[in-house]
Amino acid sequence: MQQSVLRVDDNFYEIGTRAIDDRNRVILGELVKGSKKVRLYKNERGEFLLMPLLEIPASEIWLFQNEEARQSVQKGLEDAALGKISKLDLADI
């Protein structure tokens, strides 16, 4: 695994305590709701930072790499949330 350094200059606060079981596992439960993976970091003091990850299907990554398309989708979502929508007949396109 490639080693990377994450420089963290944030304030962390305690959100709970979890026990480590006999097999060295920690159950995070609701703490990482919505994520199926976490990236782990460890500093020289032995402290851990868990960063929840979300996966993006390869077929959809283009949207995150194309700023213009991403902004267009974001604008469309904002318009829809404000009720700025209209019906479109695909035959008219």
C-alpha cells in the first residue's frame, strides 16, 4: 500500500467510546452511516484518524472530472429544488 501523509489542522471532538473485541475489531455503527469504507491514518503518537469514503462508479466519475458538467447538474438540482421545472417531450428534441 502506498504511504501518504495527510496534514490535519482541524479541531477534533470526542463522539464516543468503542471497545476493541478479541479479534481487534471496532464496531463503528451509526458513526459512519452511508459509508462502506474508511481510509485510516496514524500519526507518530499512535492516534488514528478514520476518514469515511464513498465510492463513485467508474461510469460516473466523468461528471466529477468535468467542472462544466458538474456545475450544470448542480444548477439543475438547485432549480428543481426551487420548483423551477417544466415538462419536456423527448419527441421535441
